Amino acid sequence: MAYRHYHVVGLVLGHLAHGESNRLYQVLTPDFGLIRVLAQGVRLEKSKLRYNLQTYHLVDLDLVRGREYWRLTGAAKMGLANGLQVAFGRKLGSVLLRLIHGEEASAVIFTDLKRAWDLLAEKSADIDPEDLEIFILVRLLANLGYLASSEVTAPILAIQDFTWVDVSNTSNKRSALIRVINAAFLASGL
């Protein structure tokens, strides 16, 4: 029986030990949404894939769909992540795991996260990464239906390909945006 192989880009959000030498990864992909990927033998010292599956890193994955989980057949890191990218992934990863359930295409969400990842790679000293986190949270909550467009959020939601200039323009509305984000979390029960 031939298996269909999928090649996807994903953001590793977390992992759990599964058996003696396996790990079950939670990966956000643009085509399949949040998927669970079983990597067999990845905890063994001789595993070649173990260093390519770092949490909060972007990776290229080769997968086969299984009954219960996706099965990993290959993985490669998409460059080395800096400290800002890992911190950003850690903060938003916990939010993503709480808000996204099941496999559903999330190309817009993934594109926003990938764009933020790229901006953090080229970060200049005068930009505050917290502005980027707030910017992405507003877009994420709106895309998932937890946040309606308002006078404060409309300029953020209207932008397609954002830059540091777009992100820094929101710093003067930071407290209002944080109130909107907190209200959305409170209303969602999360």
C-alpha cells in the first residue's frame, strides 16, 4: 500500500514524551492547522532528527498521515532562531495551544506568525518586541473569531503585509489594545 507523503512548513509549539524513545509534537501548519506529529525514536541519542525539532522553531517537515497521528519521515530546521524569536514563540505558543483545536487550515494565522518571525530575525534596537506580540494577538484573536473589529483594532486588521513601521504605529494605543485583548480572553472563558 502506497502512502501519500506531505511536505509542510510548521511552527513547533510543544512536545510530549510518548513511550520510551518517541515524542508527540504539536505543530502549527498553514495547510492542516494544529497537528500532532509522532516522531519515532527521536529521543534516542543516535537520532538524526532530534536537533531539527526544537520547540518554538520553524521547521520543514515530511509527513505521512496515520490513523491517530501524523508520522514524521523527515525534518529540517529553517535557520537558527534567535532569543527574541524563541521568546515570541513561547509566549504565543501557549495562547495558540489554548485557542486552536483540531486540524483546520489556518493559512492567515500561519502567515502572520511567519511574518512576525521574519521581523524578529531582522530586529533593530529601537523596536519593542512587545508591540509585535500585541499586534499579532489582535490579529490572531480576530482571525479566530474571538475579537470583533473596533475603532482601536481596525487599523491593525486592515494591514496585509505588515512591517516594523506598522507595528510601531500601535505603540501609542498599547493600553487600549491590551484592554481589548484581555476583554476577548475574558469573554472566551480561556
